[in-house]
Amino acid sequence: MLFLFVVETAKCYKKNDLGHLALAAIVSFIYLPYLGFSKKETYTHPDQLPPFKKSTAREWVDAIIFAVVAASIIRMFVFEAYTIPTSSMEKSLLVGDFLFVSKVAYGPRAPETPLSFPFVHHTLPLTKNTKSFVEWIKFPYYRYPGFTKIKNNDVVVFNYPEGDTVSTTFQSNASYYSLIRQFGYQRVNKDKRNFGEIIYRPVDKRENYIKRCIGIAGDVVEVKEGIVYVNGKKNNDPGIKQLSYRLKTNGQKINNRVFDQLGITEKPSYNSLTNEYILTLTEKSAKEIIKLPNVTEVTPYLTPANAYFEQEAYKYLFPYDTNYQWTVDNYGPITIPKSGQVIELTPENLPLYERLITVFEGNILEEKNGKIYINHTEATTYTPKMDYFWMMGDNRHNSADSRFWGYVPEDHVVGKASFVWLSLDKSKSLFNGKIRWNKLLRRIK
């Protein structure tokens, strides 16, 4: 709407050529005041404007511009196409699923970085690291009203919470902060040969992730022996969860066709010395595969509490602190911060809220002589300004999720994953099962 307003306003000053209309659209905050205050320019009421005759070329240009603008508005405020790139949500969502993400479900988020190349996210096509946006104009976070709030077990698309600072070599495959914890600040920032440039991305240009919302603001989430509990109750989400299993055979390997028949898409690893497979299975697949004559044992491959503590596992799991000796299968309990809900701060629990207070909510945090200071004032409590969420993948042992990088702020939420409109199996040919017909036009649960 703003685009149409500034263009039509420019036309009232008889600025019909593409150059002036582009100026009105791109730098309206400069161009419109110029038109209004310049003594050389004269405003004419739209009803009194003479007809403007367009050439055929101009008609085509206007049609293309209109199509691009209309599609951009739909993508920004109504829905956006998304492709599943990894197996973190299997079996609920598969690699090669094409889906639509509803922006109106939770309310469309106003663009924070509006000056951007259309139809791309953060990098220009045919380039590796060239930004697709400029930050000449930046707006604060605002979300228009939606039809619903985020609920437990919704499948949500959001901006990666640790994606504010990025190594151009690793991108989102390894966050800048995980690289710092592993290799140290100096090496990551100075060794451009191995880590590339270190760049910053605004919230709406950070990598898009898709996970299931396990905990909403105010919930208490805990993982015990691989089972998720929310507020003390077992979480019976509608997704098809997967875990890693140890499968032992009598020495005879399993035919790959069996894996295909059971829908096991990830290639299992096999140890010929112990006759064991490590593979990812749903509970249903585990019950089916134990029936095979050459299979003698199938057990979940869980990580007990404190199993890797001596190997400094805390460096890889949020909040990366020795006081929290958690593993992926035995994690928490952890309370999800809620807007307006007071948090008692201590030196012991500060690692849980440090990034929330500083990065997500823009405060200065210091700790001196055992005391906590926020914006140079001693503080024993903190009240979040936003709601936060706890996101996890259904493929629990192959998912980089909130267990690794913590809470997702509400201003990072993009939209709700609505339905799969196409699903392609990249490992198969067009006439040999490439299209997963059973997944077409299916609502996401």
C-alpha cells in the first residue's frame, strides 16, 4: 500500500517516467518532501491530470513491476513457499517436501529491513556472500493481528536465534557462537582462510528454520530418557517422532530393500565387528524391524544424564555452563520465559537468560563481585518484554534445536507451516517413486 501511495503521489506531480517513480518508491522519505517543498514542482489533482499514453514497452514494464510488487506483498504478508532442507523433522516432514507457510495465522510480521532484492532471503542469486538487502531503512519489530496464537506442538517457521552473526564459510551449519566456544574468539575472527568473513544479519534476514513448538511462554519443559514432558506431563504431540536405535543381527546384514519398505530414508551405519546397526527409527518401524529373522535385538540409543560431562558436553548444549549437566536425552527442567513474568536472577541461573537480556532485548548486562547489573543498575530480577518458545525437531537425535541454542523470541517467528503441496524424493527417478503422491496437498500436523 505504501508503494502505491508514493507512486501515485509522484504521478500527481507529473512524474510518470520510470526513473522518478523508482526514486519515489525507493527513497520516498527524501523524494516526497522534495516534491512537497520545491517551488519548481506543482501538485495536480488526480482528476485533472492529462491522460498519459504508454508505449508497448512501458506497458510490459509496468505489468512486470506490478506482478513483482503483488507477489512480494503476498510473500511478505500472506504466505510463503518453503522447502525442507534437512531430516530434522522426519518422519513428520521429509527432505524434499515443499510447503506453504501461513503468515496470517499468527499475524504477519512487518518487514524490518524493507529494502531488499525480491524473492530471495539474505543472499543475492548466483553469489555466495553478497547481501540481498541494504540497511538504509530499518523498522522496529511489529506484528499485525493474526487468527491464533502459537500453541503447543504447532509446526513453526522462524528465524534462527543464533543467526545474528555468521561465518560466511560455515553459514548456519555451525553458528558463530558455537565456533567461538570450540575454537576461540581470536581464531574465528582473524582466520579468514578457514572461517571467511564474519557478517551481521538483522532478525528478518536470518536463516529460516522449521521445528515443532514443544513449549510456549510460561511452560516448563524437560526431557527424560528421550521422552519430552511439558509441565510435568508427557507430551503427546501429533508428529511422527524418531530416535536413534541400536540394532543387533545374527551376523547376516539387512537388505537395503527392507529399509526402503520401512520408509527408512537415512542410510544406517553398520559395524561388521559387532554385527550392529545404528539407525534412526520411529517406534512403529522399530516394532516391525525386530520381526526380521536376522535381527536379534533393537534398543533405543539414548544418552544417559551426565554421560558426556567429563568430555565437556556442556559446551554444546544450551546454556553452555558447568552448572547444567544435561544431555540431548536428559535435559532440563527449563522454564520458558514469558512477557511480563518476573525472573529471579542469580549468578547460577544467569547463563539461562544472558542472551535473552542482551541480544534479544537490547540491554547491557554486567556481573561484578557476585552482583548483577542491567543497564548499569543492580538487578535481582528481570521482566521479559517478549514471549519465548521452545522448538524441537521430531527427529530427536538428528536435530539442531532449542537444546543447542535456547529460546526462540516472538519477534523471530515467521509463520505456521500449513500444508505440503509437493514432495520429491531426490534419491529416486521420476518414474520410480520420485513424487511422493501420499504426501501431496496434506495438512501438516
